[in-house]
Amino acid sequence: MLALLIFGTASLMFAAPVPIVVAQSVSAWNPNVSCSALVTTFQNVTGSSGAISTPWQTSSTTGGVPNKRALSPPCTITNTKGQVVSTLVQINGIYLPHLTYGDCSTTYNSVNGGGPYPDRNGDGKADTFCDDYGDIHSIGGGSTSIHIEFDQDWMAKGYCGPGHSPCDNDTITQYFSTGSISLDVQGFVYWDIGHWELHPFTAWKLSSSPQPFTTSFTYSPSNPSSGVSITFTATASSGTPPYTFNWNFGDGGSATGTQATHVYTTSGSFTVTLIANDSRGQTATASNTITINKRTTSTTIVCSPSSVQIGQSSTCTASVKDTSPGTPSTPAGTVSFTTKGGRGSFSSSPCSLLAVNSTNASCNVSYTPSGTKARTDTITGTYSPGVSDTLQTPSFHCLEALV
């Protein structure tokens, strides 16, 4: 009678902790705004590429405040993840190249009750007010922009416009730049058919102090193993573009450019250093320790036939699979076989693995039980990696009942 059992153990993978960004809430600068402003980053509003999928998304096609012309927008919204998010935001360290007039009106939007704009020039007619719009950019933050609009209704109401600080669309023209002048801004987030806006735009001021030139980087995958290609991505904040980036990966490897890839051939901890330079010769440095894990595998042993007479042979096959994240690597090395009590012999042990595909390898030996009594023999196979940075797979057991 034969009973064949295969045992194994599960590999545990521990991911690196995810950074948590703590938000800061501040008062609105515009006295006509009762909401508190959420201090956030340019990239949080735009997302990775200006797509709608940000914390302000409220449906597949909408985001931010419901109506961009509202004089009293809601202070919060509930996003698609069920989170309550502030609609008024503050973004520091931006620059504004220019503004353009357009989309004029003589009446308030229906969300504000309709009706004519005031007659401030005394000609007996409602004055005409136009949106004053442009795109803001993060200083040192790449090519993505956020559209802003000094809204026509807000200017007609006197909430914004010439002489209405801190939402003066006339004075701000003195601070147009392509990155040399840093501004801090506030406005309501709004998704307008393909792009994010601060509309209504509510306030601006010169940054309280010059923004320091800094650099930082991210890498993917976040829990890499040896032999896996890792992508490093650099960003710079403030400074004057264009920028140059130089990488030192801590193992003798180096690279240049905003994005670089690197493969570590050994496991361990390495200090990655990024040096950024701007066009004015300023230098910023960032470093971070990256942990490279040993590669992981799983091993199974199957003996066939599973029931043999004493003195007959059974073929025991070891299959080893690479279970590491990222780019697969065919396991290499040997598998050693033993039997409990030594009551049998193997044709050759260890056997050398041969590739089956990009993630699997196998080899086999013949096992011939000896003795005179029927019993169950325990066959143990142990994988010994050919690469030192692969974890040695724990023993896996095959039980073979002999009659």
C-alpha cells in the first residue's frame, strides 16, 4: 500500500513601509473665503500625469468643486474612495509666466443667482468682466501645469480683481517669470474636461522666503531582489532648470539622467546618492539606503512510481521555481537527496538543475529502497543555489510507502 505526501513551506515577503504625508490646514488669505486651505503639493493636485485620478476625483468624469464659478463653493467634497477632502488648497513654490483675458460676461452665473453685473463706471449698463487665466508651474517640478482663473463672477463681486488684494490680477503681472520668482497660491480645485484647475483662484503672494534648491528620488520596485532591474526617478524643487542628475548606486555603479536603471548582483544594504545641479550652478544632494533582498524559490519533490518493490527503483524529480518579485531568473544549482535512516540508495546525489523555462528548473535521481521489510521511506530534497544571493530552499519531503 502506498501513500505519497508532499510537504512545503511558504515564503514570507515583507514590503518596505509606505511613506505617509501629513497634511497641514491653514486659514484662507482671501477674507471672502470661509474655508480653511489644505497645504498640498503641486504633484498631489495634478497626479502623475495630469489625469483625473487624484484625491479630488468625485466620479469618472468630475472632480473638485461642483461649479467653478460659485461665489461660495463647498469647503469639502467626498472623493471616489469615500474620503472627505478639502476643496481649497494652498500650493507653495510656483511660478506664473503670463495671464490672458477671455470668456467675458455681463451677468452672474446661475449658480450665483443670475442677474446683471454691477454698473461701476456709471454708464447705465452692467459692466463686462472677463476671466483672467493662465497656467502655473512648480518651480523645478517638470512640464506639468495647473490652469488658474481669476473668475469673472468673483471680479464682478469684488472678491478678486485690480485693487482687491490678495486676489489682484493686475499686481501679479509684475511677478510673471519662468521660474525665477516664487509665488504661493490658494484656490479651489476643479476638474474641467481633461485638466485640473484652481478655479476659482482666490489668492496669491510672494513666497515668504526663497525656496531652497532640493532634490529627491523614488525607485521601483519598492522591495527589490538581486538580479532585478530597478528604476530610479529623480525630481528637483526650486532652482533654475534645466537640471542635471548624477547617480551613485553604492556598489560601484553610476548613471546620469532624470531616470536611471540599475541591477544589484548581490543582496544587502546600499546607499544610493543623487547629486543634482541646476543651470545656475547650485548643487543639491539626496541619499537613501536601499535594501536588496536575496532571491526566493520554492521546491517540490515527486517520486514516480510512488509504490515500488524493495530492490526496484523510483524516479524522484526535484522542481525549483523562482518566486522573487520582478524580472524572473531561472534557478541554478543542485538538489541533494537523502533518505531517513539510509535504507536505500540514490543513483546520483546531488543532481544539477536544468532550465525548464525562465522561472523553473528541475533534475531527477533514481531511488532504490533496500532491506526486507515493507515500510514508508522519507525522501528529503534540499536545494543549494548556484548563486550566493538566492535563499537556500528549506527541505521538502516525499513519503513513499513500500510493499
